[in-house]
Amino acid sequence: MINLTKLMKSYKSTTLLAGLILAGLISSGAVAQETSAETDAPKADTREQAKTSDEIVFNGDNGKPWRLYLGSMNNWMVPINGPETTSYKSNVVKVRWIDNVAELDAIQAEWNGGLGQIYWQQGNPRDYRELSAKGAALSIVLRVDEKPKKTVDLKMDCGYPCAGSLNMTRLLKAVPENQWFRISLKLSCFEESGANMANILAPLVVATKDNFTLSISDVRITMNPPPESVVACN
């Protein structure tokens, strides 16, 4: 189960901390270590900490060669080309472009029941074995707009049925809605949960089976995630 204690400081929001305490995800003793100067809500633009060596998957636009898709039972591979078309939908999931820091620099995915997913993929698999061994992380700037009704999995896909999957439901239910924040998940977490790091086709898949709305403005593979954003996978 994911340990959320390390994630606490990245949010710096008393509302969020209270929500995590009520959900039993962190202790009130941990909150006591926060100073009053650290309780301001996070700024919307949390991307300024990006490193030039990062592998950009999404940052207001698809990072080449990555491409965004949505999928459901009727079609698992609906390509999303860019904000020139404002919305895309399948029978259970809809994706539209929204504003975060700049105009149409983020996406919002809305699930309305039934199994659906969004994901970034490219044609040639990536080998992340060395990065995983060195402690690299998948780092995501996201916002919960409607809390999930059922399980939400974050996955790294290595060719069906191969995948490493992390259950993020408790976190996504605990955080307050409409606040941007960054989480960073070590690649080794996905490797430990079944991903073949020598053959990663999709570095981020978000999947659920019921109502849920999530916005994402940044996805990257980085050797230097902000320490306060890193979530332990044990």
C-alpha cells in the first residue's frame, strides 16, 4: 500500500491535510511538524521545478514521440491529437482540453460509468531498466475534479497483458477537489508490481470503472522529482 506520509508536505494545504487525517492516511502528529508558513495552498503552476534532462510525456502538449489516447470496450485506442479539437469521447470516457497556467495547456478526463482509460503511448517501447535502478520517478501534476466512486489504477503498460499497476483510490478520494498538486512515483514501484521495464509502451495509464473526473497538466520521467512529492510504494 502506498505510504502517503512523504506526500503530505507537497500539498501544503490545511484543508488537504485535514482530509488525509480523516481518511486515516496520515497521522495528526505528522501534521504538527508543519509550520504555519508551509500551509499555503499550492500554486497552480507546479511545473517550474522541471529539469531539462526530464523525459517529457505531456506538458500542455504531447511530448514527442508520446501520443494521448482514450479507450473503452468499444475502442481501446482513440487518438487525441491536440487542443485544436476541444473534446474527444468514447462511450464511457471523455477528454477535453482546459486551461491551467496557459490557454488549453491541460486535459480533463471524465468517466461516466463502465471501464475506461486514458494513456500516453508511442510505437516503439522504451527501456527504463537503468532509470528504474537509479531511482527515477514518474512525476504527474494533477487535480481531482470529481472524486472516484470505484478503484482508480495508475499503470505502466508493457504490452497487454503486461503492466505494473498501483491503486491510487484512497489518495484520490482523500484530497480536496479542484487543487493542483504533484505526485512522483518511483519507476521501481511499477517494476515491483509487474511492469517489464525493458518494454514500456505507455508510461502512464489511468483506468477506472465508474464516475470520476481528473485533470492532468504535466507528465514526465525524471531523475530529480521534488523530494516532498515522492510517494513510497510500500
